[in-house]
Amino acid sequence: MLARVENLRVRFPTPQGWVAAVRGISFTLGREKLGIVGESGSGKSLTARALMRLLPRHAEITANRLEFDGIDLRDTSERAMRAIRGKRVGLILQDPKYALNPVMTAGAQIAEAWAAHAGGGRRAALRVALDLLAQVRIRDPRHVAGLYPHELSGGMGQRVMIAMMLAPDPELLIADEPTSALDATVAAEILRLIEDLVSRRGMALMLISHDLPLVSHVCDRVLVMYAGRVVEEVAAADLTRAQHPYTRGLLGCLPSLAKPKPMLATLARDPAWGEP
Ligand SMILES: Nc1ncnc2c1ncn2[C@@H]1O[C@H](COP(=O)(O)OP(=O)(O)O)[C@@H](O)[C@H]1O
Ligand SMILES: [Mg+2]
């Protein structure tokens, strides 16, 4: 098992008192593709970031269990975390603009990411960078390697980001809304790329999105989050048999060509779903 999370809780101090953002999440993750779905603010990003211990400094985090590959992340030193973060677990975010260094070329950043872990020389690192750019299906790796982040389109930036994350050959890739900032066609390409690389390298994937159909298309299993809790866990193949009204709501909002509805349903919410 790559990750084991039991009763994870994250809360923040506010002038009005503590605000709980993640309220007792449990899941396990093997070498599989796990989706996390839920509306904005439901605690998806915090849950994923807890696994890398990348939470805001003022956040209070507790868990009965928080493990990556048997390592207890609750009391791991910052130094030991750096050997996991970026090396054994890669993180792809929505916007490559904030993750890429604006004053370094794409090629130099990928080369640096590889050299930091593999420790090879400059020439070897550049060769690896070109190979990784080709693996993320960039047609002219040599040209793109010489570009700065502001010279890259959204889709290209995301490909460079993915190449950089693959450089240390991680065991788990966390993709947090990786395509939300992209046009639909580019988003589909990037998603197919992620899916393909994950399968070919035998990595585990945690794919976070508010888009249930998209996630169920890529993943084996989906956790549906609502207000800091997992309200349902379903095998992607069984999604149409989902029980929880919130999950059914997420599905019911979809337009269907086979069975057109006069009007699309709006998503109803029940405060009781967030109760303990
Ligand atoms: N730095 C922070 N300070 C205070 N509250 C935060 C912070 N980050 C997140 N939160 C709270 O946690 C909730 C869940 O955040 P997040 O995990 O980012 O949601 P999601 O990724 O599902 O959109 C947010 O709605 C917000 O109320
Ligand atoms: Mg988020």
C-alpha cells in the first residue's frame, strides 16, 4: 500500500474560533488511479497536500494514521520530507505559472529537477530533459527547452510541468485540477497524456477535480467529498449505481444525448450531509 490515511482532520484558527476544513477523511491508495471529486472548498486539495505535508503553517493537522509507503508522515523530519516530496511523490497543479521558475528556461528546470535527485552532470541532465520533453509529446524538444515559462501556452506549460515532475521518477503523481485552466480540447489531450504516462510507468495517480465524469473516465475508484468528508466511495465502473444524493446530483446535472431532459437539474444540497 502506498498511502494510508485514517481520520485525517485539518482545521484553521479564525477570530471566530476553529474552522474545520477536513473532518475525518480515511482512504488507502495502492498502485492505482484514485479520483477525488467534490465542489470547490470541500477539502480535496488540503487532503492531497497533507500527504506531502504541504499545508499552510497555521493549519492544525491530526490523523490516526498518515503514511506514505509505511513512513509515518506525522512525525517525519522536514529533511526526510524533502526526500519524499518531489522525489517519490510528484505534484501537478492547476496553473504551471506558479510552479515554474519564471527566470529559468523549461529545459534548465527539468534538467535541474532530474540532477537534484539523480545527481548526474549537466550534459546528462540536459539529455534527460530533452527525452522527458519528448515523452510529454512536445514535438520540438530542443526549441521548447530553450523557452521561458512566459513564452509557453497553457497546454505547453502543463506539459513542461509534467515533464519536471516525472524527472525523479516518482511512485505517486498527485494531479490537483491539472486541466481546469485549459480549453476543453487541450484539457482532454493533457489528461490522456497523464493517464498514458501513469499506466506506462506503473505509477499511482491521485486525480483531483470537480468534474465527476472526467475523473471516472480516468480513475479506477472515486472518493466523493462534501464539506470536508468523504460521503461516498465508488468504483468508477459502478458510478451509475452511486447511492449518495450528492453523487447522484453531480451525475444528474449532466446533459445526456441519449435521454435529453427538458431542463438540467440544479445541484440540491442538504446540510445533513455535512453532519457527523
Ligand atoms: N490557508 C487557509 N487558511 C484558512 N482556511 C483555509 C486555507 N486553505 C483552505 N482553507 C479552507 O479549507 C477549505 C477547503 O480547502 P481546499 O482543500 O483547498 O478545497 P478544494 O480543493 O476542495 O476546493 C476551504 O474552503 C477553506 O475554507
Ligand atoms: Mg483545490
